[in-house]
Amino acid sequence: MAEAIRVNFGRPMPVFPLPDAVLLPHSVQPLHILEPRYKQMVSHCLDGAGQIAMASFAGEDWRNQYHGLPPLRPAVCVGQVIQHEPLPDGRHDILLQGICRAKILKVIDPQDERLYRLVKVAPLEAVNNQPPPMLEIRQELRDLLTSPCLSRMRCVETVMDWFDRDDVSTHALLELIGFALLRDSELRYQLLAEANPVRRAGIIKHELTSLDDLVSRADRQPYRSWPKGMSWN
């Protein structure tokens, strides 16, 4: 993988909350920035370390509070802006690469001319520790993804290429599989908030096993002979 990027956890960083886009470490998320507060945030970010804490909203009432200060869920992904394209009216297209999972210690509300919030965060995982190789887990995931059902999924071919790369650790592979194949934002948040990589692997294996079973059952349906308008549910 790319050279490690350092995060200064001693300083507050900008926070960008979204309802359904959960970033995971090692993955890359394209973002279109158009609100005034977040246009300012990106401009300030690019003048500094280029790092943003990507967060999600807590509770069900965030829509009614969106233009104010809706509460945030505690787990965030610290991301690095790796590509930036300025657009008219101060808008931005950026690519944000996930660096590490973290937890919010303190939220700092907008102040003076700053329109966006800052957060103080702490790492959820030990910094600079070499993750365990988890070779057995890697093989189990390979077996799942090469099954007759799951191997037909879009994105699986790309995912399988990662298995054969010596520079992609099992730890990173879990993040990439979670981001590429698990689309549910609540499930991705569970992966983000889980500090233990073995338990993250368990979440992913459970979801892939359930999906494999679902596709297998769907394949066994004689759907071509059903009356028009009926489907398996």
C-alpha cells in the first residue's frame, strides 16, 4: 500500500458529516463540496495538512437540524485529500482517502469567521502497531468470494486482484472489501466503529455468507415459469 500518512491527533481538525457516506481506512471516496461552510472547510484544509474527519449523524432527527449543528456519531474516519479540482463559485471536487479510524473527544462549534465545526479525535487503534497477518481469515475470505454465487458480483474481480498483492495486508484487505462490497451505510459504520480487526473480519464474513446463501436460494427459484409480475421475496 501507499506510504503511511501521519495524523497529528494533538490538533483539532475539520469535520465533514454526511448521512449515508461512511469512509473506511484505505478506501477512496469522491466528494462534491457545494455548501458555503464546507467550501470554506476545504479551502482551509488545503492550506494546512489536507486532512478531514469524515463523520455521520447521530439519531433520526438530523434532517431537521441539518443546517444547524446536528449531533455526530462518535466514530470517524480521518481522511487525506489526495486530489482536488476547484470549480466555479468556490465549489470543489475532491478525492478523500481514508487513513485511520478515530473517535471524537470534543466537538468545537463554528466561531467568528469559521463556518464549520472542528473535532478533537483520538485513534481507535494503536498507532504504528503492525497488524496481525490473519492468514487464515484471508483464505476464508478468498474462498467465500470465489464461490459460484459471490464470484458473479460486480467488483469481485477487482477485489480478488488485491488478494494476490504482497503490499496489501489482510488488515487493509478487510477495509477494501468492506468499502467495495458492503453498501449499507449502517453496516459500514459498524466496521468503522469496531477497533478489533478480527471482529471486523467476523462482520464481513457473516454478511458475505448471508449474501451467498441469498443468491443461492434465488438461483433455485423457477422464476421463468412464474406468472408475470411475481417474484421471490
